[in-house]
Amino acid sequence: MKFSNILLALICSIPMFGQQFTHYTESDGLVNNSVNCIAIDANQSVWLGTNNGISKFDGFEWISDTTNLINNNVTALFTSSTGDLWVGTDDGISVLSESIWSTHTEQDGLGDNRVSSINEDANGVIWVGEKEGLSRFDGTTWSSYSMSDGLPFGGVKYVTFDSNNELWLANNLYGLIHFNGNSFTIYDTEAGLVSNKVTSIAIDQDDTKWIGTSQGISVLDANNQVLAQHTMMLLLPEPDTLNPVVDIKIDSQGNVWTGIYVDYLVTVGGVAAWNGSLWSEFANEEVLVGPVVRALAIDGNDNVWVGTSSGFTKMSGVSLSVSPISVSSNLEIYPNPTRNVIHFNERVKGSIRIYNPLGHLVLKQATDKGLNKIYVEDLSNGIYILKSDNGASQKLIIKHD
């Protein structure tokens, strides 16, 4: 996917159906275009962790730092309840507290200098996910957990908490990990996850858990039973039908936002949002500054901040619907949603294939005379992907009720 030079210059604000997408790059004051992580502080200032330092943006002014960090390749950012900024790197942690920098490394008790995630529990304890373990800091002393304590191999990629202040951890090899303070419990594909490669976690006010993986999202209820699987939030070109998730966040309205990125035969990425019934797609060069999505953050006004390898984008005033931003949908069908039949705007030569959300082919109809309708009464309610032989594609919603 190529991007116009206009999108990479200064600040480019693009109003679209009442929505606004504003792009920021080095030309605007960002210290480095390669954004790895984002944090929002109590004043609603945005902190960006990049491959070469950090930047703070309050909406008007930029402040950057490339001299005080233990390593300028930033891998995790977190702003604590005390206002401190925690910056994770592959060489340990730098902390900015009241304009004074300090460091925490393995020599200070950190379990592993290679930091992946930082978060704070309800008691003010800082928890750090690492490449080979998990550490906690109570304000004075570090303690750590490793394989000898029951933590699976592969470390912790993401840390968050449920309403009981118990930890939920992402492991990139063995699945989702629950830590109640005493023992670790693993939820994997045998428990219903779509993949064991867990990358991110978001937990809503009802303790519903949205588990991002390399093949989509698994949703668990408060009792940790699988509620749903979402694997085709974005329509990707074949063979990339399943969506690798890089981050998940939930806004104040309960909408679930996910960053998706795949780099296989082509580089494709974007953002998708779930409003409780449908996914909306944000995945073209007019919406995002770049396709290599790495991180999401949501501020107090429900603006969505998207970090990419090409800079970052602020998404404002976004309203969610079936598909506010079309992803190369040049195959027109009607009605949509439908109960039992779909019609095409013109005759389609070749075959039409319909895939379910897991990427499985559920219906194929071929003809050498051209199609103008297909009967779908045997398909269950849900969202499907319809594709033609010439590469055209479209979302299909079936509602029998």
C-alpha cells in the first residue's frame, strides 16, 4: 500500500462524513515516525514511544527527549496514578517523576530488562511484562515471577487487570494467563481461544475479556467461557483472511477498537471497531498515516490515537456503522442485510465465493453465463465476506429475523 506525499507532510486533517483524521509525523514535531507505543496522561497529553526517543504532544506544543532514556528504542509507555511516566526499553525502565529521571534494571530487582508492557493495579503497584517474565514494584521493592513460579515460557507481552484486581497476561506461545496472586492458570486453544499467540487484552466493566491473537479475537465472559470469535474484522486480500491483532482498547461507550497488521505477501493494516453488533473498518491511506499499525490509545474525549511506523493518526468524531470507510468494495450487492437472496448491480462472470468469519468457504456458485443473484437462505445469521473471481469483494450481512 502506497501513501501520497501529501499525507506525510505537516498536519493533514481529512473530514469524512463528520469524522476527522489528523496525521502527525516528524515534520510536525514528532521525534521519530516509527511509533511503538502510546500513553495518555491525566492532562490528556499524548506520549509517543518511538524507535528514537519519546515525544509529548498536548495538542499545541511538542516536547521530545532522546538524552535521558536508558535506551531510545522505546517498547512500552505508561503514565501512573501519581503522574509518573514509565518508559520501557530492552535495557530496562526509565521513570520521569517531577522532572527527575531515574532507572530500574535487573540490578535493581527487575526480572528482565527487556520490557514489553507496563501497567498499574488498583493498589498502585506497578506490574511489568517482560520477554522472559513478570515483575512487580510496590514503590520500594521489586519482586519477579518466572518459569520456576509457574509462569509459562515466552514471558508476558501484555498486562491488565479485572474487577477483582487480578492479573490477565498475554503470552505469545501458550495463550492467555490468569494470575490471582498465588498461581497461574492458562487458557489456550483447548479452552476455546482462536490462537495461542496472544498479543493484547482488553477487559470491560462486566469483566468480558477481549483477547487479541495472531488470528483474530476471542471474547470470554466473566466466567471465562467463550462468547464469540472475531477473525475477519478487516477485509484483507487472500491468503490473509484472518486478522492478526496488535492492540485492543475499549472506549467510554463500550466500543471495542482493535489495531490489525499483517506482513506476509503484502503489507496491510488498519483499525476496526465493534459497536456491539457490527465491525467498522478504517484501513486506507486517507484514514491512517500508514498501514503498519503498532499501538492504540483512547483519550478522555474518545479520540482514538493510532501509532504506526509512518507516524500517528488522531481519529476524532468517529461514528460507527456497517462500514464507514470502504475497503476496496467494488462489488455492489442488494439488499444488504438480506434474508434469503442477494442481487448484483450487474452480471458477474465466473464464480462467487462466500466466507464465514473464520475464513471458511461456506458457499460457492459458478457459471459461465453470468450471475445476477444468489440464494443464501441456508446460511445462518451473521457477517460474511463475498468475493468474485476478479478480486472484487464485499461484506454480506444475513438476518433471517
